[in-house]
Amino acid sequence: GRFQVGELTPGGVVVVWVGPATAERENGGRIVWSSQGLVFGAGAQASAAGRDDPASPLGKLVRIPVGVVPAPTTPAPPTAPVAPLTPVVTVSSGWNAPAGLAVDTGGRLWVADGGSPERLARGDAGGRPAEVTVWEPPVAPTGLAASGPDELIACTSAASTVQRFSTAGSRPELTQDGVAPCRYAVAVLSDGRWATALDDGIRIEDPPSGGTGAQQ
């Protein structure tokens, strides 16, 4: 019932950030490491109130900067007052429901944004969605990964498949659709293989032909 970020330790989960209450939809909630720290996104919850409030993390990508040691907190129930937060920095705002985050080999941060409009865009340029490619709905993006120097792969729940995009130009361009089955998330493993989350488990396979090549 509430946004929380936790660190998995040998002694269990240590909660390092406690955020606002969640809603029924457009929560976002993806998380990724970048050179600037730990980045995570909170959805706007189908409302402009939080997205337009600079003090609210809703509708924004925020980060815990490198070198900041989080102060452990105890998990807070949804009805409890918000605990003091580990300091976070707003990376960009104006998002609907960040459903996938990926950092490519050039250090660029990309976002698969759900809600309306559904779009694939840069999340670290100019403080707002940049280099935007709008999806033709319904797509329902659920995951994003960098699969090459200028390539992204997106998991789209509506079609239960992976789409491939080139990021060599001014904005992402769809190069392949229906590449592999996927429903909930997609990742590129250290050996270049893809892992996709389906209703019945995790599927791991070599990258299908036709892309720019899987690289870490």
C-alpha cells in the first residue's frame, strides 16, 4: 500500500526509502542502477496533482546519489505518517507510469512509460521526457532493457511480446516487433542472452537474429 525501496541483505530486507501511498493504477515502480546512483520511478496515479508538485515523487524519476548511505527505516503501514526519507534528487518529471527503466552502454537513461500516452523516451535529458517515441495503444509496456550500444528491447504486455528499437537516431525507432514472448519483464544477462518473464515462468534464450547484437 506504499512505495518503498529496500536493500536485500544477508539479514533480510533493509528499507532505505519510504514514499507515498500507492493507487490502483499508474504506479510505475521500476528501479535501475546508473552512474549517478540508484534511480527509481513513481507513477502519477492518473492524476496531475502529484506530477505537478515539485515536492512529490509522483510522476517523476528520482535517484539516491552515489555515496549517500541510506538510513535504515522500518516498513510503514499505508495509514502511518511517512517516515523521514533518504535524500533523493529529481532526475525528471512529467511521467505517467514508468514501467521500465534501462541504462545503455553510453550511460543514457531510457524509460518505457505506460498510461496515456504510452511512450519510449529519454529520462535524463532536460528534466522532462525527451527524444520521445509514442506507441500506438494498446501496448502496456512492462519492462525495458538495453541489448546493444544503440538498441533497446521492450516487453509489451498487451501483445505479450518483445519489441526492438534502435536508438542511433534522434529518437527510438521500432526495428522489430513480435521478437520473443514476454509479459512482465525483460533483462539482458551478462552472457548476452535474454530473460523474459511469462505467466508460467522465466524464459532464457539467445537473442533472435535481426538486431544490432547483444552487448553489455
